[in-house]
Amino acid sequence: MGGPVTTASPGPKGPPPASGTPVPAGPAPGTAAPAPATASPGDRGGPRGRGGPPGREPWVERPGDQSDQGYQGGPLGQEPWAERRLHPVTPFRRAWAPVAVLAGWAVHDPNQAQEQLTRLTTTALLVGLAVIVPGAALYGFLSWWFTHFAVTDTELRIRTGLLFRRTAHIRLDRLQAVDVTRPLLARVAGVAKLKLDVVGADKKDELAYLGEEEARTLRALLLARAAGFTPEAAREVGEAPVRRLLHVPPGVLAVSLVLTGATWGSLAAALVVPPLLWFATHSVWTVLATGVPLLGAAGASSVGRFVGEYDWTVGESPDGLRIDHGLLDRAHETVPPGRVQTVRIVEPLLWRRRGWVRVELHVAGSSNSVLVPVAPREVAETVIAAVLPGVTVPASLDRPPRRARWCLPLWWRGHGLAVTGTVFAARHGLLRRGLSLVPHAKVQSVRLTQGPWTRFKGLADVHVDTGAGNTVTARLRDAAEARDLLQAQANRSRTGRREARPDRWMA
């Protein structure tokens, strides 16, 4: 079933070991730690976990343990990066664009495509291939040739376009995440894709593809510049060190997916619905049109999640939390510091006996949505404390008054509310519990709503809106309590924004 989830305390901030043995504090934020002499760039050294006493699962590593240091980028040269092209393997990737257009036309109108193919002779087909293949190769080469990027003192500039030129000016002080992804074929070719999360942009810009070493070095440079380092200092800083907080073994992930109700529900639908449609319609096309999407949904909720969340590792660094995961396609993502708007702790029914939870995120302007796919609750709370410094998950919540059962029979017991000095916490769900934590500094607006029936029962809902377009609701509260909560939360939000830490890298 695999080893247990492992965790490490945040290093220097944790208590000293019980044995009294001194523990090195590790490199200071924003400085590069020396890479192991025997490890190649990108190797992830360090212990995976330490065993505990007999009969006890070793969830916790000793304070100060350092792992997953990653590549420590060296100097990037004495001059700012001049304008350069992508990796030479990129034309092979872009050459598929004309072929993809033809495939899309064939899928959009299969009857017309089949009719056109039946009219083609062998000679015409060979001539067509002789034109399409060199044309696709020429397109890939020209699109690569006319794509350049450069890092200046204030921005990352990307110029693309063969006929219509496009120049993207990405201000370095607006960067909030720089992710490195390596699809399966890219890993074979030794290249990587760099994705850039910019404040206020709906779509990520990307550089595909770069050499793996070049991608990591460029990422380190961009993050250092986003942190406010001068160009000369940024080239010397390299990649910030990483301290591992959590690792999810494959066996634990597999068991968690088996114990998830959505996996069994989608699989049951894929096995039951197609036979029923066959007996009702005797149409193969109807069965295929319904069964294939259902099988795809079942695969995405089980096998797809296992492949995507395989070897999930969370590490803490001065530039934010780093997440590495993926079986076929490896992803190296960053949770931007200070940009997390809401943290949601999900507890499915079949996980409660094992004490497992899932942690999800809402990050302003970012697609990062999962922080911990599965872990014991105490380990997950350690990771939450790293992404939301100073925040403690409430141990108990207040249920709505008993008269709320007339508005939401039975399910009213799944709702709860707790307000601490740092967060607004609301719970919902009876079978699949979800506890949402909103730091007071991230609250953009507070609303109170009442329907006719809830108003008759003296109840009201309090909605808290965040900057990520997300809303957390405390349902079925006493009307007087809700009015007091509305005013108090507005005051707490104003105070929280004044005292909030700056949203800066390595701050």
C-alpha cells in the first residue's frame, strides 16, 4: 500500500530536537545553498522520511531536516540575457499544427472527410503527403525561427508570429508564479516548458520548449528579479533552497482514490447506463455517444487523478510553496506567496476512519487548485500553516440553531461557523465535509441574504467574497448573530489588510 505521508517542520522556526543535537539552520532566504558534490543538477537529494518508535507510523521528520534542495543555479553570466530562440527541438512540436487543423476538420465533418478520402487515388494521396509533410516541417521551422525572448532590467519580452507579429511585455514585478512542466515526450527529449503566471492576466504565457537546465536557470532568474533583486544580484542568487514539508506515497494515493465516492459513482454510471440505452434504443451510436464520455469521466476520476497526482511533494522555499507531481507529465508548480485567498479542507466520508483530508486552494489569477491530495489531518494542517502563516485551523465550530432543521432537514447538521483572530471558517456538507478558511485580509466584501422562509424562521446567510472570485457562505445563522457578524467581519477585514504582509517574493 506504500509508505506513509511524511512531513517536516519549517526548519529554523520549529523546536530543537529532543536529543539536544544541534541542527543546522540551513541557508538564509534568497541565497543559494551549495548543491551536493555527487548530485547532478535537478537531483532531489535528502531523506524521504525517518522512522519512529515501533508501532508508530513515521509521519514526521526531525526538525531541520533538509531535502529536495533542487538545482542551485549558478551565475547566469555578466550581461543580461540577450534575445535568444527556444530549444531546437521546438520545430518538431510546432510542425504538428497543420496536421492538427486537418484532423480537426475531419472530426468536425466526418462524412465529408470520408467522402473526400474515397475520391483520392494512390497517386493523389502520395502527392498530398509530399506537400503536407514538408509544408508542416517548414511551418514548424519558421515559427521557431521567428520566436524570440529576452530578459531586460524590467520585463520579460516574448516576440512570436510568422505573419502577424505579437510581442508580450511581461513586467517582472507582476510575476506571481513561474512553473516548469515536462510532458512525457519532452522528458525524453530533455526539454521543459516554462509557464508564467502574471497578476491580472487570464491566460498564462509560456516558453515551450527550453532545455531543462536553461528552464530552471531562467526560472530562478525571473523569481529573483520578481523579489526585487538587482540584475547583478539576481544572476548570483540562483534557485532558492527548498525544505520538504510533505510527500504522498503512491500506495496512500491509490487507496484514497478507491475510498472516494466519486470514483465508484462514475464507474457505476459507465457500466450501467450503456446497457440500459442498448435495450431501450438498440442503437450502437447512441450507446457509444453516451458510454465513451462516461468511461472518460470514470477514468479521469480514478486513473487520471492517480497519474496526475503521483509522487506529490510539497516543499517550502523563500519564493513560495513548490509542488512537484506527475507520473507521465512532471509538473513543478509554485503557490505564490500572499496570493492564496481561500483554503478548503475536504473530508470524504470513507476517509474519516483513517483521519485523511484533502486540501484545495483558491489563488487569485492562478490555476493552482490542489495543495495536498491526501494526508493525515495533522500533517495537512502543518502545510496550511506554511501557506497561511499565523493561521490555525479551528478545533470546533458552532452549528446553526435547531430551528434551522425546518429550512434544511437533516443536512443542517453539516453546517458550522468559527471566527478566529485570523480567519473566517465555514463548514458545509454532511457526507463530504468541506471546511473553508478565508484570512480576514483577503475578504473583499461581506453580504447578508434572507429568503422568505429563512426570514420567517429568524435565520440568515452570511456570504464572504474573496479576490479569487470565490464565495464562502455561513448558512442558517441566527438573524441577530448574522447582522453582528456582518459588521464585525467588515472591521476585521479592514484591520487585516492593514497588518497583512506584503505580496512580494522572498519577503
